[in-house]
Amino acid sequence: MNIKYLQHLKDNPIAYTSDTEIQFKIEGISESEIQQLELTWNNGNLFPQVLKELLFLAGEFCYVCDYGPNDSQQEIQEWIREHMGDNNRSINRPFYAFDVWGGLNFLFIYLDEGDNPPVFQAQPYSDDDNWIEPLQFQTIQSIIIDRVKIGQNPY
């Protein structure tokens, strides 16, 4: 796969290159797995390019994104939707969650906003009617690069 947006992640497959004991190496999923996810979660339409790159490079394990207690990308999507349903929440457009934390919140993109769409934060257990908020000027690409560059814990 040609990498256009996440070259920095591709060029830095290990989180801690100087530590020989703890490294956290990214691990991707196959293009056929990505195609299956497109069928299931985007009605067979192609995912945005940046999401395909993230899954190809680090869909199994990513030191920047937290996939929660799930064993696969399929489980992540099912788990997110189950938690939203538990609180009578839903998103009426095609979307894909790519970062989960605390079992309650997640980052996602809408799948119908181009190849490098903006990122949104969802808090489905919030009492606030505005439980979905855009992350100003943030894309998957910028989140991945910015978190690691400033030395933050990527989770």
C-alpha cells in the first residue's frame, strides 16, 4: 500500500528505539481484512486513505492509539456501538472508531468526509446533549505525529 498521510508512523515503527527491553512495535492488518471492514462498516465503500494506512500499518497494535480490551478491529467497532446503545446513543452516519480509552470515550472519523477527515471525540456516557465534539484542526495524521513528537504517552 502506498503511504501518503502516515509516513511518520511508517518511518517510526517502534515507540522506544533506544530501549532494548520495551519497544512497542506497530503491527498492521492485511488489505483483505481492511476490505472486509469496509464491507461491514462502510457499506462496501472505500475507507478514507488515512484510515486505510493506519489499519495497514498498525491495525493490530499501535503505540499511538489505544484499541481498548478488544482483540480485533471488528471487535472494537462492535464494542463501541454496544456501549453507545447502552446509553441510547447512536451516530447516524458511517463512522469508524480508532482510539478508545476508559471504556467510555473514543475518537472517530466520519467515513464520508474525504481521504484525511477531521477527528471527533465521543463521550457516549456523558449527560450532555453535545456528547460528540470535533477536535479542532485535528486529523489522524496530526494526532499520531503530535503525540509522539512532544513525548507524551500516546494513550
